[in-house]
Amino acid sequence: MTSDILNPLVVIDIALFTVQEEKLKLLLVKRSNTPEKGKWALPGGILIPSKDSDLEGAARRILKSKISVHLQHLEQVCSFSGKHRDPRGWSISTLYYALLPADQIHAVMNESVEDLQWQEIQSCPQLAFDHELQVKKALQVVRRKVASHILPLHLMRKKFTLTELQKCCEAILDQTLDKSVFRRRLKNNLEIIELDEYEGGAQRPARFYMARKGFEFNYQEEI
Amino acid sequence: MTSDILNPLVVIDIALFTVQEEKLKLLLVKRSNTPEKGKWALPGGILIPSKDSDLEGAARRILKSKISVHLQHLEQVCSFSGKHRDPRGWSISTLYYALLPADQIHAVMNESVEDLQWQEIQSCPQLAFDHELQVKKALQVVRRKVASHILPLHLMRKKFTLTELQKCCEAILDQTLDKSVFRRRLKNNLEIIELDEYEGGAQRPARFYMARKGFEFNYQEEI
DNA sequence: TCAATAGTGTCTCTTAGACAATATTGA
DNA sequence: TCAATATTGTCTAAGAGACACTATTGA
């Protein structure tokens, strides 16, 4: 499978994030084929025009082969391209990112022949191709959204406490947030719904919240 | 030139913006070939792997055939794709946008056989392919930046007054801004340099400013 | 009671927004 | 002087940040 001078190789890569144990993690795949055999990489694959209605469709098809649940949130980051990023020749890789709730990481299929790994962002190994740059760009998109107060509700379980939500944001931003400031902002946030249920525990129980139906990880008012 | 089922058509489109007479304008080209012959469209072209080192290189090559000046600012917006967006078949179009200073729109070449037009954003005609969606996305990127106080210095002439800069921002955002608020923010902005030159006129002369060398239309502190 | 966590209150400081006031020029 | 535009100041309100305080639970 090589690209010739007329037709570039068209591939899709996916940065699949989760927050587990208060740490932001990324799904990596150990490459079982050349090129870059044996290196860790983002999950990805080659576009199949006869199967894929568009690039997002291709991303979903590829995700489906690794993950057994449907992901609501899948968003394009940008495209990487050039003669040299892939040894097979001139290539275009369009990067998508997706968010997987922590309570569903069991949905990652282990039967695959591939070696899969949830890797903490802080300690990623060297990656194949230009995937380190890709991770950086995907992270930028996610962090910029959370920093501008868009809630990463796609990463939460169905019912969650505000402390859990805050820890999730902190894991993404890699910095601690002030509890009071965080909660004050949520007072006016229509994306989450206060429930009359409480989480039991050894200490004072925390109130449960859930995401509004149809919430999005996106700017509320599009300019 | 048709794409077959194995190899999608790979094209680049460009949204070239300027602000002239306090209005945001976009360069459009009347298509002289099928498909969509006769319709207005964004300037664009097909990737030539043997010529283009990457997609941005392709965008620059295509721009060069329309514009006789080098553009500092050229940035990827996103990629559009699918079976149906181009009647020639499965295609990927990567959209870039660029900013041209108002005093350099003469650099748009008229000798071309193509019909060119600077069109006000407010009154764009119907466009070919999915170019209306593309314009919307490019606008979103530009507006989001200006709204978050990144100065569109790439659109200004070498020396400019603060009123001119404000009018430029207003044209992009399509809303008026408060003079006092606008200037207050600029006090702390390191991207512009106060000059000891003034613009003559029938009224009180306005101070000239210029952009810092190496300024960018981009977020200062990357997250 | 205490430890631990949930949740609220309070103070200061910065900034945005609206609008008024002052400054400078040529006619 | 006046009209027109440039530039600065002032008041208020909203929000961010830091930190202290109160509330509720099980042990």
C-alpha cells in the first residue's frame, strides 16, 4: 500500500480521551505493521471511499473497530499533510478527537490482535509519524474549550457530583481550580440539571447532577 | 479529471479576507469550468503532490496565481469531505483563510481570464459546492479571534490609527465597539507600537501605530 | 466528639460597559 | 469661535481569585 505521485494517501487518526482516576488519558495502539512497526501511535486507518460517506464517517468506522459503544462527541481537529510525515509517501491525515466516559472504558475491545493502552498524557511515550504533534493539537482544542468554561460533560458518567466534574476539568487543564469559583459559574449553567439524589459515602453526601439532554461540548453562542 | 472510487479528489480552497471602506470583504472567483460553471466560488485548486510540499504549500501556490504579494498570514480552518460535495466524486477540500491589507488589494491580478470580485460578506451571492458553509466556518475562526481580543493586524496598512484598527475589528465582528473600552485594552497590548507620528486631517490629528515585528494573529499563550 | 468532604460566604481586585468630559486641529 | 475627531476619565456592575466559614455524614 503506497501512494503514488498523483494520489496522496488519505488517512484518519483519532485522539480518544478519557479521565480516569483524576488523570487525563489517551488511547494508544502499538503498530503491528510497517511503517513504524512496534511504535505506539494514535488509532487510525485509511479512508475507504466506497465505505465512508465522509471523513467523520471514516473516523466512526475506525473507532467502531476499537470501541463497542457509540460516541456522541467526535470532532475534527485539523489535517496534517506532506511528503515526509509518512514514509509511504505524500499523505493527508485528518485528526479527530473523541471523549469516552470513564465508566465506559471497558468498551475498548481487548480481543483485538493489537496492543492497546490507556496512557496518561503526562507520560506519553514517543509516538509514530507526527502523532506527538497531533496529540498536542487535539489537547489544545480540548483545553481551550474547558478553559473557556465549556463543560466536558461527555466525559462524565450519567449522574455525577460537582466535585467529580471539577476533578475532570482539573485533569484536562492540568491545574487545580478554586471550588467556590467553579461552583459559582455553574449556578448559571443550563447544561447541567440538579437532581434530588445524593451520593452516599463516609462523609457528607454530595448532590448528583446530570447533563441536559442534547448538551454539546461546544460554544453556546456561535459567532 | 474525475476521482475514482479508490482515490478521492484532493483540493484546497481559500477564503481571502480584506477590510475595505469599513466593510469585511471576501475574494470570489467566477468558475470558468465545469462543474458549477458560471457560479461564484472561493478561489481554490487541486493538490499537486509533485509540486506541493504540504497542503499549506498548495494553498500558497494557488494564492500566488491570483495575488502578487506574499501573505504572512495563512491558516487552516478545517477539511470538508464526502461523496456528494463535488459532482466529480468523493473529495476532500481543506480550507485555508488569509488576510490581505486593504492598501494591497491592487495586488489581486486582473490579467487573469477569471472573473474576480471582492464581495461584501453581508451580501454574498449563492456559491458553488459547499463554499457557503466554508465561508461560514472561516468567518467563525476570524471572528472568534477578534472577539477574544486578538488584533487583526494583518489587515492593517503599515502605519495605522487606533480608530482605523477599531473600525477594522467592527467590520469583522459586524458590531460597534466602545471606543474607551477598545483603547483601554490596547494599553497593555505588546503587539502594537506607539509612534511619534500623526496623521494630518481637518480635525485633531490621530497618532500612528504600527504592528510589532513578528506579530501573529494567534493566541498569545498557547495552552 | 472528630475527620472528611460538601457546599456557601466574603473580601478584594480586575475588567467590561456605558457615557461624559477634555484636547486638538483647520476652517 | 465652531465642527469634527482624538483621547481620556468616571461611575457602576459583573466576574475572578483567594480564602474562610458553615453543613452533614459515619465512625
